[in-house]
Amino acid sequence: MNSRRRLASIPILDLGQVYDQRYADADFHYDGHDRLCEFFGRSVAVHRHDRFFQIHYLHNGHVHLYLDDLQYRLDGPLCFLTPPGVPHAFVTDAACEGQVITVRQQLVWKLFDGEAALSLRLNQPLCVSLGEQRGEAARVAAHLEPLFHQVADEFAGRRDGREANLLALLRLILAKLLHLVEQAQHDNPVPAHDLLQFHRFNQLVEARYTEHWPLQRYAGELGLTTARLNLICRRLAGMSSKQLIFERQLQEAKRLLLHSGQSVNQIGFALGFCDPAYFSRFFRRHVGMSPSDYLSRRGIAVKPCEKSKINGESCIQPTPSMLLS
């Protein structure tokens, strides 16, 4: 079962249907955060956007943001990017002002056509606190607000070249956001081959994390030793290759716990664990609490356990390293 089917219960917010008909056929739309709040309120429940990227730039005020399975409590200025299909929710205070760009995914892909590394990074949600940047990063952050104001001006007008100008501004905004996220890596350049292998590893993890491949199999698929794969992951992500696999499994576990409505047992089976007890032990070891406690702390009722079967699919009994790493 893929992630899209698992998360089918999360509502898709179609702005063209529920908010403004101008969104219905638009590839690019700009709006003020205040105007959106007048319609949706300042507490926006979990939702996702189908085939649209959304960028929020908040000048001031406080935001409590849930972006996929991550949580942020930040004061403006800040910026966050929500790729298509990613669950998110947020609460902003009355002082919060800002701007929101909604753009069809095909336009974004076209902007970065031929730049595979950048395209891959845009598939991940991100949130950047702009007021905390220093040095070169602070100078990059300072460019974002004027760019959003230029988008507002260009979107409101009907001048020649409007569409091309909007896309050029959008590319600048996205490129600067990615630059801020990657600033630390600019201080420690990574060989292009290592970067490619890291992306290939992440693609393999995405495709196989419910199958619980041993690390040697991942390394073999990439033509690397486990030691070399580990070194690349530590340089690029700050954690071991095994930790990255566990992080992906835990990310999906948290997603399903928060959004799928399935029982803990069902989620364990969906993630490839033969016995729900193994899943609970794995989750507790890495999160510091049981799946039920994780839900309870977020005010979500725990669904009663149900008997489930793997239906012939492979499942895993965890090794000591899964529980003790």
C-alpha cells in the first residue's frame, strides 16, 4: 500500500472550489495571508494540496506549524514551502501578516528542468526562520521580502510579460529558499558523485523501507561498501545510513498514527512488522514513548486494536540493531 492511499483520509483543499473561483484554472495565484485568514480563520486544520506547491512568507507574528510529521513554533519573518500532497496545518496569531503563493507543480518542475538535485530537494517540505540567519545567509534572506512584494505587484497588474516575470520571480524565491537550507553544505562542499549516490540511496529507501532490507543490500544496489555509504550519509545528512532508514520508517509511522485513522496494529503490519509488539518496541526505542502515548500526547484517541493479516506480504521480525541503534 503506497503513502498516497494510506493518507487518502486527509482532505484535499481545492482553493478554486471552496475559496476563490480564480484559483480554479489558474497555474499561479498570489494572495495576502490576512485575506485567506478572513475566510479560513487563523487555525487551519490538517489538509493537503493536490498537484500544487504553496509558499508562505510571514513577515511578523507567531505561527504554530505542523508540516508533515514536523512541528515548528516560530516568530516571523519566516518562510515555509509545502510540496504537493504533504499534510500540513497551522495556527497564526492576530499580529501575523504575510503573503501566499500557490503554483501548479508542472510549472515548478519546468522551472528546474535539468537540475535534478534542486528538483529532488523541492519534493521535501521546508521551513526557514529568516530572522535567525547570519552572514551570507542573512543577505540571502533579506532578498526574499522584496521578491514577494514584486510578485504582489506583478500579479495585480496586467502588463506585458506578466507570466514570464512571475515565473522568473518564483524561480528566484525557490532558489533562495534552497540556498538558505543548504548554506551549511556550502561551507563543506560535497563531491558531485557522493551527492548523486546519496540521492540514489534516498530513492531506494523510499521504495523499500517497508521491506526492511539489510544495509548490505542497499550498499550493494549502489555499488558501495556499507562503510562508504555510511560516510556519505554522515557528511550529507549528519546521521548514519541506518539512522536514515529508521527515520523514514518512523516518519511514515508518525504520519499514519496522526492521519490515517488505522489502529496501531494495522500500522505495524503496513510498515512490514510481523508482530505489532515488535513495531511498538521499535517506535518506543526511537521516539521515547509508545505509539499510543504518542497519540495521547497530541489529544488523539487511540483506536482499538484489530486483528490483521499480512495477506501474503513479507514482514520483518526486528533485529537487535533495529531496537537498540
